Amino acid sequence: MGGNVNGLLDGKRCLIVGVANKRSIAWAIARRLDEAGATIALTYQGERTEGDVRALAETLSRPAAAVLPLDVQDDDEMDAAVAGAADALGGIDVLVHAVAFARAEDLGGRFADTPRDGFELALDVSAFSLAGLARRCEPHMTDGGSIVTLSYLAAERAVPGYNVMGVAKSALESIVRLLAWDLGPQQIRVNALSAGPVRTLAARGIPGFSDMADKIAERTPMRRAISTDEVADAALYLCSPLSTAVTGETLHVDAGYHAMGL
Ligand code: NAD
């Protein structure tokens, strides 16, 4: 975990989408932004995770402004979650999007065999949702703002097994660049963090994840894995006044693995 960041985000109002449990990257980000002085609103996907997310929200240093249901495939829930968060926070300065899903049967095996419905589901949840949320947050970001999403190297390289999620991450990074252009005039910045492998619920759905993560850790320039706290520190940078001219960027937080060719 990085150093003392007291006050860096004083008064900032943050909507964080993608907390499922204490291992979620979004939760590490929520804690870090809270430590930096921000007020947080969280969402949860379905009743199964509501209790966990509410319990986590209570451990923040200041009470979460709101804990709201949100399935990003449901337009009405998108409307209600963003409106509810903006209402509770009194506006929005930061949106963190840390959401991805593909069916287990569409990961592993050959990408060539991905069916249309599995493709559409993965792209809808993991990529289009960023555009849908950004569009809804934009009118509430009247003092400018920062939008941060979570990507992975499979957006840029073929990672066998990651398959349709790689395509979704490519789309996500393209959406980041287009949103940066669309929202730039309002001083709303849009960036992605391309994180190295970390053991979370979503990661467990990827066949052979653990072996792959160990192999990647050995081959990074820094010869180690990364932590969710390190991703959270980079998110804090992108949400803070330290990055006011950074937009349309994909920042790798992967101990340098993306730089390697062998
Ligand atoms: P996680 O399982 O903790 O988080 C994924 C979140 O997506 C969950 O909160 C889940 O509820 C949410 N989600 C899925 N479908 C949804 C839907 N229809 N509506 C609303 N929410 C939905 O796992 P994580 O690893 O923290 O994943 C967060 C982000 O980080 C994802 O975009 C993931 O691809 C990305 N990422 C993860 C890794 C890794 O190794 N874990 C590496 C790079 C990028």
C-alpha cells in the first residue's frame, strides 16, 4: 500500500461499480479513495452480494452515501443507480467501472467456437456497460470528473483461454478512447488500468488462471505478482488532481509484464 494520501480527494464524490467481496479490485479502490478523503457510493449485483457489499460499506472511514442495486444489463437499474448515487452524493466526480462477465463455457477451448449469444453477453456486460454508465454520469459531473475502468493485456495480445473476454477488453479500451473525446470538453477524463493477474472471484472463472498467474509473475521485469492495493493506488492517481491532463490512456499496472517480448 502506498503512502499517506490524506486529503488528495477531499470532497470528491465517487460512484464505484463492481464490488462483489473483499477481494474485488473495486473494493481495494473504494478503500483507497475513502482514505484519500472521498465520499463513496457502491453498487451490488443482485441479492446474493447485497449483504457482503453492505457489510463492507460499513467498514469505510465515513459512511457510504448509498449502496444500490445494479445489473448493468438492465437499463432501468442503470438509470436508478446513477440517479440514486448522484442524489445521495450531491453530484458525481468519479466513476469507477470494474465489471466483467463471460459464461464459463465461452472461456477456455477455442475462441473460434464462441457462439453469438456468449459473445453478445460478454461484450454487453464487460464493455458496453462503461458507455452506458458514463453517459448517465455525465450530466452529474458538472465540475469535470474522472472515469476509470479495469482492463487486461488480452485487449492487446492473444491470450488463449481468455478468448471472448479479450475481445471485450479490446472493445473496452476503444470505448475509453472514444469517451475521452466525447467527454473531454466537459473536463471529464476517461482512462483504463490494465492490471496484471490477481486472484479474485472473476479470475477464478478463467480456466488455468492460477498456473498462468504464477508463470506471468516469474516473467515480469519485477519478478513478482501485483496486489489489488497497487491497482488501487494507480486508480487514485487517475482520479486525483495529479493526472488532470491524462485521458484516453491505458495504464499498465502489471509489474512491467506488457513490456516483455520473451
Ligand atoms: P470481481 O469478481 O471481484 O469483480 C467483478 C465484478 O463484476 C463483480 O462485482 C460482479 O458483481 C460484477 N458484474 C458482473 N456482471 C455484472 C452485471 N451484469 N451487472 C453488474 N455487475 C456485474 O473480480 P475483479 O477481478 O475485481 O474484476 C474487476 C475488473 O477487473 C473486471 O473488469 C476484470 O476483468 C478486471 N481485471 C481483473 C484482473 C484479475 O486478474 N482479477 C486483471 C485485469 C483486469
